[in-house]
Amino acid sequence: MERKYFFKTIIGLSVVLAAMTGIVILIDPFYHYHRPLKNISYVSGADIYVNDGKLKHFDYDTLTIGTSMAMNFHKQKVDDIFECDSLNVFYLGEGFKVINEGLETALSTHPDLKTVIRTVDPIWFISDVNWKGRESVLERTDMSNTENPFNDVYYIYNIDVWKNNVIPSIAASIKNGFQGNIEEDGFGNDELTGKENVLKLYTRPEKELKEVTKEETDEFFGYLRQNLETNVLTIIREHPDVEFYLFIPPYSICWWDQLNQNGTAVLERRIDMEKYAIENMLQYENVRLFSFFNNYDLICNLDYYVDDIHYSEDVNNLILQWMKSGEYELTKENYKDYIAKEKAFYTTYDYDQLFGEQE
């Protein structure tokens, strides 16, 4: 009797596990096994889990990729402006290395990829070449190694995946009459953007004239040099037939205030690092480089921003239009003038007037 019960239990568990396996492989909310199904309304996971599947299994000839600065690039806008079939992938809280790994996946799985639009974020100029912002999260889930099939058990039999993604995707599909959809995330709306909200979130540092030493400057430029070479420039060289639109995101005037509060020398060093990055990126014929730090009407208008660096969807749409038209493009002929004007503006700007009503 006990033996019969044991075998029934084993068979029952096997059926349950087989059913769970089949459902997850079919729905596949992280796009791990296949491209999205047309009739499923997906409630997908966080970017850290779905990006690899998107890059491998979605159809696209143009890729927008980057940090949260790329979060508000929406497919329809990119498609309309660049006349392409695009995919947007962004990595919250990540730096150059993770973005480069995503690019490697895209280029290895999509040999016909013709255009890449990528953020080059100054906040990550000073970071280790191998730095990953959320590496510990991936290690805990054991889903970081997507090439190891045994790691699939952490996906298929994961209660959080079922609770947050599989079941909600099934429920949404039924509710929508199996019409299908893929939700696009966004950063910033009318309730979140605006000067009042930005200043509420921004903690202004105390004024402190930090010493800028040669040793520290050499260390910082070493980080930048390694990051550019390993995580930005190498892949550009290896794919001369791909056109890379690189852009330096337009952080708000509050970000510049933070630098200025540490002293003019700190701010000027940041601009010198930007100049070094620009000079190196402009060495390649398949690169078109843009910076919007000289769009002072944008930078100084906090109504466009969510916090000191994140901007609204409207700004992302403007960035696409500017890149397509060639506005704010940096070239070997104009970048020195751009740097000189940038340094003159941000070292003399009256930052205190931003906070006059609060202080």
C-alpha cells in the first residue's frame, strides 16, 4: 500500500512539474526560449531578467540600448523617426560593461543589425572596467548564466516568476481576449516631472573646495581609458558596417551644481574627461556622436526632469529627432569649441539662484 502511494505521489509530482515546465516554456515571460507569442499579453520581469531574451529572440534592425537614460525610447517613435524596425533595451543602475555585453549578444544573434543608438553616461566614467551594478541580484537568482540549461530550474519553478509574471500574463491574456501586447516601461510623467519635484529629491551638498591631485586625476583617467577601450570602442572597431549613434545624456543643472559644490577644479576635470572620451569616440567613421550639454535651455529647465539626471519621455523624443537631423552632433572640427563653451558656461553659472526660494 505504501509503495503504491509512493509511486502515485511520484507520478503526480512528475505531472505537476511537467505541466509547470510546459506552461513556463509556452508563456515564457522572460523571453528565454522564444520570441513573444502574438496572443499573449505579457507581464514581463524587470529589465535585468528580460533583456537577454529580447536581444536574442526579438526581430529588429536598429537597437536603442543604454542606462535608464534610454528607458523612454519607445519603439514606435524610433521606428517612425529612423524608418526602421527597432528594439529598446535598457539597464537600470548599470554601467558600461553590462551595456557592452548586451551589444555583444545583439550583434552575435542579429548579423543584419545596421544601427545602434547608445548612451555614454558621464556618471560611469569613473568606474571599474568590470563593474556590474546588480551582479549580486543575478548571483542570488542563479539566472545570470543563461547558457547553462540546469539554471532553468530557477526560472521554471520559481514562485516569484509564477506569481509576478506567468499567472498575471495568463490573466491579462484572458482579459484582453488573447489580443496580445508587450508593455513598454517609461520614466517620468506629468506627476513626476517638474522643478518642484526635482528640488524635493535633490540634496544639495555643502560647499567644499576639494583638492584635485595628480594621483587622483591619473586614477580617474585610468578608469575612463579602460572603460572606453573595453566596453565602448572595441565593439565599434569589430563592427565597421554598423552605424553607432552615441550620445552623452543631458543631465540637469542640478547634476552640474553637485560638481560645482565640490569646487571649480572638480567640475573642470569632469569636462576634461568628457573631452578625452569625445576625442577617442570620434576616431571611428562608423560613429556619430552627440552631446546635449550645450542645450542650456533644456539643461536649466527642471520641468523636463524627474530628478537631477533623469528626464521625461519628451526629452527622449527630442533626442531622437536631434540625432536624426544631425543637430548637436560633435565632429573633429567643432568639439573643441563645444568643450570651451561648455566649460565657460558651467563654471560661471549662478547655481545659487536655483535654490533662492528654498534657502
